[in-house]
Amino acid sequence: MDPSLFKTTKTQRGFTYSYFWSPPFPTLNKKPTLLFAHGFPEGSYLWRHQVPFFQRLGYGALVPEFLGYGGTDKPTDIAVYTGSGHAQDIVDILDAEGLDKVVVISHDWGVYPASRLLNYHPHRVSACAFLAVGYQPPFAPGQDLVSQYEAIKEKMGYDAFAYQRFFIQSDAAEIIEKNIDSFICLSFPPEPSFWLETECVEGVARSFVESGRITDLPAYITPEDKEHLKKALLSDGMAGRLCWYKAMAEQVIAKDDASEYIPESASYIPHPFLFVACTDDVLFLPANEDAVHAKYVTGPLTRRQLEGAGHWGAESHKEEFNGILVEWLEALEKV
């Protein structure tokens, strides 16, 4: 993405946000603006294969760097990493660019602010697409993360989120920064199933990184990609990025989702909805995400999948993913 197209704005919460902004082509059939919501650990760089592609087709592209990333502020107070806060920050960016509605495309942690934007500000979204990780409904009253994870572990037969217990430890940022090459190898495994041995076993993610273990990177992460990621991770530091996990572990997210803030009626999604499953993602099994959508998506639901894709389908299957998005978007335009 063109670095010259990044801008900054200050949100109502007082945070400076950096974001990529390319308006749609001024044609008779004006295309919508696509808001790409990134996850952990890449930041906006995740969408490097999508943004230029859709720019060429005339779509607008808005890519915020969320708290902890890039030129955006990096607070370490986990109390500010709330769904309502992230959603309001996005609205403030839309207002700064005079955008009424956007099509939201999200992945990984990006599905959290995308989900809360749908809950708190549904009128600012015209349609939404979720890759690999589906819509995240608000926590039910009395629900807590521990019981939720135990239920997932029992259902899946393995500890899919063991790695997160490393990320919330007090020295995790320091360990990762000292062993950044190993962390990149952990994050981008040579095969999707490799995570079953590393991220899904208690203590292994920490020992993997702490020992400086190096593995082959997958073909979709080029040497240039690795250097970009390494420079960005070290330049930004890991503390802010890891706050997303800490806010979840400390129930900041669950408390913010309380029913007095998000009534049950607001948890359902009437918007046109696309879910692109990654068939080989061992952390987010497509069947689990499908079950959530069957309950909460009340609008037109489109379901596609990337065969053989692990968690990083936007990179490993970039042409196929772009094609699915184009087909879906063009169908929306005909309605």
C-alpha cells in the first residue's frame, strides 16, 4: 500500500489513529468504500494483497491501524481496549472522511471491533465480510472467558487458545522482542497443523519463542514480508498489541459487552453477511463459526471457503479470496 496515502486523526477518546485512505473512483457507478479491519500481529500490512486490487477496480479503501499498531497510539491501559471504544474510534474516522456507510471486511482480532461496530453503530455499515474468524456476539450475562474456553477445549478436543496464556504474561512483550524471528516463525507456521504442536499445547508457545526456535516460513511470507514485519514489530513494540489479549483475559471485554450496553436485539445482524471459512484453520474451526452465524445472522448470508487454507487465507489464497469478495460485492451492487 502506498505510504503516502496514510493519514491521521484524533478520535473523541483522545487517541491519534493512523489509517490508509483511498477514495472510490468518481464514476457514474460509484463503488462503495471497503473498511479492512486487521488483526494480530501484522496490522494493516495484512491487507497488502487486497487493497491495491480493489483500488484498481474503483473501490474506496479505508484501513485503520488499531490501537497498538503503526502510527496509531499504543496505550498500555487495558481498560481502553473495549469494543464500544474501538467502535466509536472507527465512527470518528468515518466522520473525519465524510463517510456515511462502509462495507466492513475483517479478520482475526479485527472481527472484534467489526462486530461491535455492527452492534453499536449498525447504520454505519452497509454489509460485512468475515474471514476465518466469524462474528463475535456479545458475552451473555454472567458468561466469563474461562468457562467459554473450557467449553471450546472440550468441544474441539485440544487447547486451541493455550498460546494466549503466554501472550498475557508480564514478560511476554520482552521475550517476543528479544526473539522476534522466532515469534514470526510461530505466527506463520510452515503448515497449518503445526499450530497443534505449538500454539495449542500449554507452555509450548512461550518455550518456542524463548528458545529462539526457527522454522521455515510458508511460501506466502516472502523474505521482504518477513523484514517488513520484523521492522514493524520492533519499531512499534509488542506491549500495545498484547493489550488486546490482556483486556480479554481480565474480562474488560466481557464487562463492556454487558446487556445494559448491548441489548439482545442489537446482537443480531440484519446486514448482508459473507463468511469465508479457512478449512485448515485449527484455531477457528469453520463449523464452530457456522453455528454462531446460524443463530445471529438474520440478513442475507453467503458462505464460501478457501480449501486448504490455514488462518492466513488473505495471504496464502489471496487470488481466490479476492475473487470471492468481488463476486459478493458485485452481487450486492445489483440488489
